Amino acid sequence: MHPPYFPGVNAVKDKRLKLILQYDGSAFHGWQIQREERTVQGELEAALEQLTSTHRSVIGSGRTDRGVHATGQVAVADLPDTWQPEKLEKALSAVLPKDIWIESVESTSPDFHPRYDAVRRTYLYHLGLSGESASPFRRRWCWPLGKPLDEVLLAGAAEIVVGEHSFKSFAKSGQPERGDRCTVFECRWEPWESLGKTLRITADRFLHHMVRYLVGTMVDVARGKRPLEDLRRLLEEPHGELRTSPPAPPTGLFLHHVTYPSKSWAPPAPRSTPESSSSEKPSPSRKPDPK
């Protein structure tokens, strides 16, 4: 069972709707709502209150930091049954600021939780290696280094990260209660148009600033500022004296995709009518999927 959330929701009259959204994080102080700061969660809740005349909590799959973007953030809100997915998508598009875009809305299971049900998350990090990456139309969404790197060392650094490791060295301090072991399923550098490289990294979970510390350290390896073996040591000796390089700037980081067990997305099945139950043989009951 998930911890309780969405206080005050009327389970009889409300239904859960799942949103996939994109946002440019440049002008936001991150996802999580903050007093007197502009946040993505705050804008969504304000928009829903404008549409429904009541406060509606929004829960996201993860808390992106200040300046970090998303092309696949997942969120849920409980709304009255009159709000069909297509109606909500159009209404939100009309009232939300232009740096948030609702990609889709659909009904989902009443107990679906975008954070606790997630099994994998994928982040992208854009690294600008050409001079064009410094253009005002590019630099907001990358780290505009503007100089070539040793691509062999860059690829080798990414390979070391794959697997289950302690990422304590690559996390912002002050999170002992979360633990520090993560399993990275995929970590590789791909071409980013003609502008540079994109890191694609998928894991079961991420620690605070983990991707940015990884990118900063990998870039220093590829610049020849520190040996490749440093990356391995930071993973194998998280309590040692060796430290990571400074974190890469948030401008290049995107929450790209969140993966769930397939049945987590399914809306509740419609109730059968008395006529159908008397004329059809009932199907075997299904056990709930383990979380």
C-alpha cells in the first residue's frame, strides 16, 4: 500500500487523471511547490483551482530542480467525474503558461501513484560541443562547452556507471534516510544533432543532483583533467577522500521518460449491469499486481 495522499478527496465522486507534461524549467524554481517562488507544481495546482473552483493537489513522478526541464513528467490529480480527459487537456492548455505543455491526459487506476509505482526513470543531458551551442536559441537547453572532448574517454566513463552501485559520492549531502544504492540500466552518450552529445541514463531511482555530478565528473575525465579510474573509485569507495567534479549546470538536464508496470496505467473496469451478470459467466477474479 502507498502512503496516504490527496487529503480530502471524495473517492465516490472523484476520479484520478494522469497527465504527461513537458516544461521549460528555465524560469521555474523546480517542480515542488514553494512559498513565493514560481514552480511547475504551483502553476498546475493554480490552474486546476481556476478550473474547478477548489484546491486540487497534484503529485508528480519526481521533483526536478531549479532550471531542470522535462519532456516526460508524469503527474496525477483527482477531479470530479465531469472532467473527462479530453476536456481537461483542452482546458489546461488554455489557462497554463506557455512554458508548460500538457502532452496527454487519461483516466487511470484510483490507486496509481506516479512516484511510488515508477520502476525506471530516464534522464537526458545535452552537452554542447560546437560553437552553435552558445546561440541564445540553444544555450538554455544544454551545457554550452563549445569545445571538443575525448569521445573514447567519455564513452568509457559512461560504461563504468552501468550496474548497481553506491552513488553516495554523486549525491547532494543531507539525504542519509534515502539510502544511496541505485541500479543504472543504461548509460551512454549519443550524438546530439550537429551540436554535441546527449547522455541517456536510465535507472530504478536517482539521488539528488546525481546526474549532474556524474556529467560534471565525466566531462572532466574527457577533458583530461582527471583519470578515468577516478570514476570507478568514486563508485567503489563512496566513503573515501576522493571527491567528484562540480555538478554540470541544470540547463542541460531533462526528465525524459518514466516507466511503470503496464497495469498501473489502466483505469478501473466498468461495473457490469445486472442483465450482463445474469447472462454471462463471470470471469475469474484477478489478483492485484505486486508493487
